[in-house]
Amino acid sequence: MRTARRISQILFLLFFLFLFFQARYPYETWLPSDLFLRASPLVAIATILATRKVIASVLIAFIILLLTVPLGRFFCGWICPLGTIIDGSDNLIKRKKRKPRQRESTRFRSWKFAILVAVLVASLFSVQFIWFFDPIALLTRTITTVLYPVFSFLLLGLFNFSFSTGLFEDQVYSAYDMAQNSILPIAQPMFFEAVLIALVFVGILALGMVTRRFWCRNLCPLGALLGLFSKFRLTKRFVNETCNSCSICQRECKMNAIEDDYAVNNTVECIECMECISNCKPHSVSYKFGKNIGKNEIDLSKRRFIQAAAVGLAGVAIAKTSAVSREETGQAIRPPGAVKEDGFLDRCIRCQECVRICATTGGTLQPSFLQSGWEGIWTPISVPRLGYCEYNCNLCGQVCPTGAIQNLTMEKKQKLKMGIAYFDKSRCIPWYDQQDCLVCEEHCPTPDKAIKFDIREARTPEGVMRTVKFPYVDEKLCIGCGICVTKCPVIGDPGIFVTNAQAERIEV
């Protein structure tokens, strides 16, 4: 069983990575790249509570939830890609050995239930905190903004080194072409907030120095949710009379779910890893259908429940009352197809799927910080100086698991305004230096150019009269894609910028 579980974990992790690499232009796949996100029961419940609407894309998650009743927390032990990575990291960490028959502490075990209560209470008041704790969203965000850029940087460096040596040129170029068509980006991706996101992920792995699967045991609210349903599972752990009370099953239990008499385990905590079967020398342990004995308690007292609910309400109050400057708000440009801001914040789980796929086209989307307040941390925004919204691309809506970005037809997307561009006349070359510059107009993708010219005589700083093409924006035609900002040749701050003025948001 141990071998079967490890094979399952590896296969599901590879499947997760396969889907991740499918999120690229052109997006041609028979399986959605956000399948794991849709399958997270925590994402589904929190989003439905926050929006007060049934979101069809996440209904698959309730299949996982229902299967937990007969099968227990199989998702945590056999499928969860973050759990697999934590297992691998834990195997590399040396911890202080415990004395024989000395059980690990369970004092932190209630935290995950408290976190679950807090984030669901916040969701009831339309504030999403689940994005920080859901393991699938957390891992997708980390791979997108941290691990994949590092991977592509190292792989490109390896190819460049191979090219410089001149050895096996044909084979190296074949491998490079294959990598470019499958896993390598068009350009090296770089993201804001990557360091902070990396620190969160490293912190989760570092908790393994305290105890194995510390995150899964004590902090993961998805595990807590599945544990509530696992309490009623249809199988039991059976220990026969050959048990010699050696305690090895308890010592080796990843989740510290086995009680002191070794015959009883807490099904709320058990993740069906079957390590107790593999480690038992007398082969005394097996699983059978039947009613579970023992208390199978959920470590959440009434007092802790009230405290957790109060923390959730306090988080709602802080998030809703934090002030954001109008200047910052105006610069928070959402992707085309984004629903109205209140609904967007309710739905967005900060998984960065849209950021990931945008990096394979125009590369305008970045995880935000405080541009839309504390409530909007790590939500996607357009940063035109770094990239633009590709006119012939509508992929961000196709990979959004919760409908925060709606899947628009190409025709509708090309007409939808993200915002409006404005010229900074103190920076723009024709306005500042009375010299022609046609870059922004040349790159404008709209059929009838949104950037036009007012041609007239002007005096240069040297006093010479000259005919100059002064650019201006036709606000009726501009869609705020930002390519003019990306391509502006002015060093430093560009001569043109985009705000979310007149942005068209989707009503749902």
C-alpha cells in the first residue's frame, strides 16, 4: 500500500504539472489547466458563500467532498500535490528522535479548524481569505511566480551553455525546439511579489522541522474540511490480537492520528496513507468495512469556535475599512472580462492562473500588492510598462476557475475597455521636444487607430519652426490594452500611461 500511495502521489503531482504547462498560448487542451483548482472543496464552498451564487465550474469539488465520506481523507494522502511536496521535503529534514512510546503533541491540531471557521465566516461577509490557505491555490501561485521562473532561468542558462560549447549541436537544438514548444516561455517571466510568495512557501516546508506534515496536521483548512466528512467514513482500521504494542505505528503516523492503545485512530486526522500497515512488523493492522470505534473528536471547542469566528469578523472589518488612495485605485487595471470589483474580489482566489497564461502572450498581468487595498492583495492587475494585453488573446478568462474573469468571445474581448490611455505631455517626445515619434500609433492594435495625430507647426526649444505630429487618444476607440505604454521609447516613466477610467466590467 505504501508503494501504491507513493505512485499515486507522484502521478497526481506530474498530472498537476502537466496541466500547469498546458496554460500557454495557444491554449489547445482537452482538459482545463485549472482542473485541480476546480476540484478543491474549500475553493468551491468559500466562493459560493462569498458570491451567494452557484458557480458551475467548481461543482466538481463536491464530488471530492462526497467521496470523502466512504473513503476518508484520501485526497490529502493520495492526491494533494502540496502534500506530496511536503512529504518529499520532510524526508530531507532531520528531526530530533522521540523516545519509544513518546507520542507527539496534538496541541496545535485545533488550529486548522479555527482557520477554517475564520475564513468561512469572512466569506459569508464577502471577504476572501481562502486564497492564502487553500493548498491548491497556494501551490499554483508559488509555481507560477517563483518556481517556474527559476526553472526557466536555469534551463535557458543550461541551453545557452550547451550552445557555447558547440558539442552535440544537432541534439541540443532539437531539445531546445522541443522545450520551446512545451515548457519554455517566450521570454523570461518575472513577477512582482515573488519574494513574498516564496517566503510563504519556504515557511510551510520549513515547518517540517517541527514535525512531519506540520501544515497538513495543524494549519490546512482544506484538511479540516475533509476531516469533518471523514469522521463518517465507512472503513475502519482493525488491529488483531497479534499486536505487541511496539508503538511503531503511532511513531510513524504522518498525522499523529493513532491513539495510545494503538488499536484506535482518529478518522478526522487520518489521511489513509496506510503507513501503519506497511510499518507493522507482526502484520497486525488492516482496514475493513465497519463502524469506527473511538471518539474521533474534532479538536474545536465552543470557545475556540467563537474566537475563530470573531477573528474572521475582525478580518472583514479591517479589510473593508482600509483606505486606498485614489491614485493607486486608478492604476489597478483589471484583465478584460473581469467582473465588477466587489464580485471580482469575492471570486478571485489569487491562484495566478491568469498571470501564468498571460506571460505566454503579452505579459501584462502581475499579482498586485496594495493597488486595490488590503482586500485586493495578489489579485491580478495590468502593468503596461512590463507588458500589454494581446489584442488577439482571450485566454485569461478561459483558465479562471471561479469566473472572476469571464470567458469572453474574441469579438467581445477586442471591444471591451480595460481603461483609457493618456499622454503625459511632459514626457512624450512630440509634446516635450517637438520631434515626431510614431511608435505608439504604429503598435495600436485597434482597426481604427485609437491614437491619432494633430499635425501643426510648432517651435522647437532651439527656436526653429517645424511641422510636428502631436499624438492624442481617441477615447471612443481606446481599449486600454497598454501596448503603447509597453513600446514607448522614452527611458524611465513613459510618455503615455493607462488608468482604469471608463473600464467596462462584466455584470454577473
